[in-house]
Amino acid sequence: MHGMREPVEHDELAQSLQQLSMGVGASELHGSLAGYLCAGGRGHRDRWLADLALEELAEAVADSPDRSLFEHVYDVLLVDLDDPELGFNPLLPDDDCPLEERATALVDWCRGFLGGVGLSGADLSAGLSGELGEVLHDFGRIAAANFDEGDSVEDDEEAYAEVVEYVRVGALLVRTELSRVPREATRH
């Protein structure tokens, strides 16, 4: 099928980042790139880490055998964001990981997403009313959240799944809304 690629595995990216001793997690990094691209940032597979102001990581990756993994992260995310079937998903630990770990990764992903939006250079002044502003505000609330266990594991799992779905759809809404904003200042 056109555009099908091997998905990026959270564990593989997390392990690579840990080996590079970079202090940024896989979910936060993925969220940063997603926010950057959704807000209209013009990335490139060879320099997206530098575009996200992660020069130290960019240098470490350039000399790393994992360089192709980071290029793959960029390529897959770009395809997923443009998927007409809305196949995009935030990069989070697998469902067999403890819920607390997954919830923390979701918080990190949202924090990264907001940072990526900020680095994109998008002019948000005109677009922060309505749904877009609400989504970004909600992402901010999620990014500032602490994980609280609910009444039951089923309730927690259900709540987590609902928030993940909201974030997934919210990111796509940000992409749709901000791709409509003219970028007069960035055109050459």
C-alpha cells in the first residue's frame, strides 16, 4: 500500500535516547516534532533535531548508528500526519506498560507538542479563538497534570484511552487549522 512504513517503536527510540544520554524521552521528542510539523514548521529529515533547538542531540545522532532511526521517526510522522485515514497516533509506551508510565509519557508528549508549536514560528495570534485555542489550552492542562489513580483500573484505563484519543484528534485539528494560516513572513 502506498505510504505504508514500519511504525516507530517507542521502546526503540527511548533506548536510543537513553544510550545517547540526552535527557529527553521518546514521547516528548515525538510530541515536539509533531507540534512543530502540525503548526507548519518546515522540517527536514536530516535537520529536524536542530530545528527543534536540540543541537546537542542532533550532533550526537549525526555520529550515531541510530541516525537512520531518527530519520525514520521524521518520515513516519510526516506520512502519518498526512494520512487520509487519520492513522496518526502519539508515540507512547505500549499498552502492556504500567498505566502510570503511559500517563507520564502522555504528559511528556503534550509538553513536547506545545514546545514544538512554539518553535514552529506559527503566528497563533489570529488562531487562538475557538477550537484551536481550546485544544492548545487543554494540551497545556494535560502537560501540567499529575497522574492520579482513580477508583478502579478499568476507570483509569478508560480515562487514559479517552485522553489519548482527544490528544490524537486535537493534534490533527491543530495541523488542519494552522495549515490554513498564511505564512507571508516565511515565504521567500
